Amino acid sequence: MKTEESSENEFFDVAVIGAGPAGCMAAIQAGKARKSVVLLERNSEIGKKLLLTGKGRCNVSNSAGVCDLAARFARHGGFYRHAFTRFSSGNLSRFFAASGLSLKTERQGRIFPVTDKASSVNEVLEKEMRAAGVNIYFNTRVISVTKSKGSFKLTVEGIDRDIYARNVIVATGGCSYTGTGSTGDGFLFARSFGHDIEELFPALVPLTVKEEWVKTLQGLTLKNIRIVFECIKKKIVSDIGECMFTHFGISGPLVLDLSGEILPYVIKNGSVNAYIDVKPGLALEQLESKFLKEFVTKGNMDLKNYLGTILPHRLAVIFPEIAGILPGKKLNQITRPERKALAVFLKKLSFTIDGSLPLNRAMVTAGGVSIKQIDAKSMESKKVFGLYFAGEVIAGHAPSGGYNLQQAFSTGYLAGENAALSRAEGEGND
Ligand SMILES: Cc1cc2nc3c(=O)[nH]c(=O)nc-3n(C[C@H](O)[C@H](O)[C@H](O)COP(=O)(O)OP(=O)(O)OC[C@H]3O[C@@H](n4cnc5c(N)ncnc54)[C@H](O)[C@@H]3O)c2cc1C
């Protein structure tokens, strides 16, 4: 039931800002509850960022259970537990299936649409919004949100009138890949209502490295290596996977996933130490005895050629230099300390992380609206009645694997469902 506040302005039960996955899901839920809903999107289409996800295939969720999903959000996990319970990955799969889009589960529980196309996800979201009677205003950027006498006023660019609403859901995303429309406006709206913003920094982002030799390995990918990050000699995090060398440092799934954990240390201390264990399957002593044996049996071989048999060629070429041993030295001339040093280097190829690519190149913005001031049961602000948050605008991020999109859908669902409950100011959500 749309009512006119004045001939020039429009009044809705719920106004959703941002048509990413969080905003669309919120609008669908509020619309299904038969509320008048408007969705304001600055772009001319919904889900511009979503189209980029999963390399265009959209890793829409993960089949992990609620506890595992929450655990992926580290210290923010407890906050998201209710949202994941209320709208789980199973619920999401059923939502899409009911609208004609089946999902499939791949390795590590990653869920994708069977079409392998992110655009199919957007098509379902738009179809469901239309079915739920949501008014979608494209090319409409919200500039400010204020509240007086129990209703919100949204000042917008793109249409020549203001929008009024009893409830507002801020689903404006983070502030990375700004070309998709997510430029951080939601943080400004939150701040204007007195919300704290947890420090914003890049997550799921490639890291920059100080040492030049790392950059000379540009294009090389090492599989099944262990990477360890340390700060002031204390281990921060370590994991096994795939690392890619680039002209500025390191990237690849392993590095992207750990980046959010280590960057706070880089920000605080200026840099952190990293080392790669090229042979995680062999203990140092095993590697040393392998060298001891083979340096005798293959005594006439050059060190460089020998390393080529156990390492990728590019690494074998620069390895003796890093270890400070002549590459042309015959194996039977290598001294005991040199042999030991080689083994240590293979287990601990060290370099310095001094930063990351900028926030705009991060797949996810870490930090955001503080979870302390949002009710985890409803996504409503604890400071402002009728103000809700959903998706990446809220602090907390997870590694790759579909967790971040599930967070957007789950929090969007909860915010939409609760914003649609008719309440008088002062009454709480159940
Ligand atoms: C390259 C890339 C690949 C990714 N792949 C995956 C993946 O496979 N799986 C996964 O789980 N996550 C992935 N992510 C992360 C995922 O895309 C985000 O977590 C998710 O899009 C967040 O959803 P959201 O709705 O909160 O925000 P967004 O998707 O950022 O949507 C916010 C919307 O708000 C609009 N908006 C902003 N400000 C205003 C305003 N003032 N007025 C009106 N509209 C406004 C924007 O135009 C935008 O449409 C990827 C991210 C990137 C960049």
C-alpha cells in the first residue's frame, strides 16, 4: 500500500538501499510480507558485483553447517550464527530451486548455480522481487538518510523527489571494486546515526612483498606448499595450498584467504615476515638425509640441475643465489653447512610482506558497521529504531568459498523479515 506523504514525495513501509544480494533478499522478504517496499539502486541493474563472483560462475554459498559457517567469520562468527540458522545454505538452495534455478555442490562444499552463470542468480532475484511487488528504482543514488517524527527521509540523486519510509535497510556493500557501485556510502549513513565503524581494510586481496627476487618469479605458481606468517617471531597463521608469484608480490587462493588475517598486523607493525615451506611433506631431517644420499649418488651433477629435479625450473634457477651457493657447484663439492643451509631454505623460504593491493582491488572489505550496535536476531540498529543493516556493510568477512554471499543472503533475509514486522516505536523484535 503505497501512500503519498505529499504529491512530490513517496512513502513506503520499507526502503532498501542497494540491490546487491543482501538488498535484493531483504526486499523480497519485506515484499512477501505484503509491505510497500522500495529498492533504491544507483546502477541501472541489480547485482553488478554479483556478476563478477566466482569468476562469473557465482559461488553462491557453502554447504557447511551453521557452526562451520559462523566459524569462518572468526571473531564476528557468533554474531552471524542466528542469521545462518534462520536462513541457512539449505534454505538458500530451496529458495533458488523454487524459482527454477537448481544449485550444485562442488569441492570443499562450494555451491554454484547449475548454469555456471552468475547472471542466472540475478535473474531469480529480480523475478522474485517483481513477484513480491517490490518497487525497484534504478539509477537512484541515496545521498543521505535522516529521521524525524518516526519516519526516515531519503534524499536521492536520480529522481526529483524524496523518499520517506518507516524502516530503512542499508545494504550498500563495502568499498572495494567501486566500479560496481559499492563505494562505502552505507558507512557514512551509519556514522550519521552515531554508529561506530570498525576499521576498513582489504581482505581477499593479493599481498605486496619487499624483496625483489620474489617479484622476478612473476607467473610462477607453487602448489601444495605451506605458507607461514609471523609477526615479531610469533606465528599469526599458516596453511597449505597454492601460491602465485606476481610482479608486486604474492597472490593465489591460499594468500587471498589468509590476507584478511594478516593485514591488521601489517597495518599495525609496518610489515610481517612470511615463509614458504616448499616441501611440507618432508621434515627438515628427512630433507637433509635425502640431500646427504643424493649428493653422493649424483655427485657430478650441478646444483642448479639437481634442484631442477625437485623444484619448478624458475625456482631452481634462483634458489642457489638466495641460499648463497654457486649454482654451477657440483653436488660432491657442496659442504656440510651449505647442504644444511639448502635444506633450511627449502623449508623456510623467507620474505617480507609490506602491504597489499589497495582496498579497491580487494574482493571483500574487512571492517564495517560495528556488530556491537546491531541486534544479531533482527539486524536492526540498537541505536535507531527502524534502521537495519545487511550484507558486507556490516563488519566481518570470511575466506573464499561462498561464505560471504551466504552472509549477504542470510542477513538480508533477517533484515527484510524483521523490517516488515509492524511495530510501534519502543516495541522490540522477538
Ligand atoms: C571479484 C569478486 C569475486 C567474488 N566472488 C565471490 C564468490 O564467489 N563467493 C562469495 O561468497 N563472495 C564473493 N565475493 C564477495 C561478494 O561479492 C560480496 O560479499 C557480496 O557482493 C556482498 O553483497 P552486498 O549485497 O552486501 O553488497 P554489494 O554486492 O556490494 O551490493 C551493494 C549494492 O548497493 C548499491 N549502492 C551502494 N551505495 C548506494 C547508494 N548510496 N544508493 C543506492 N545504491 C547504492 C551498489 O551499487 C550495489 O549494487 C566476490 C567479490 C568480488 C569483488
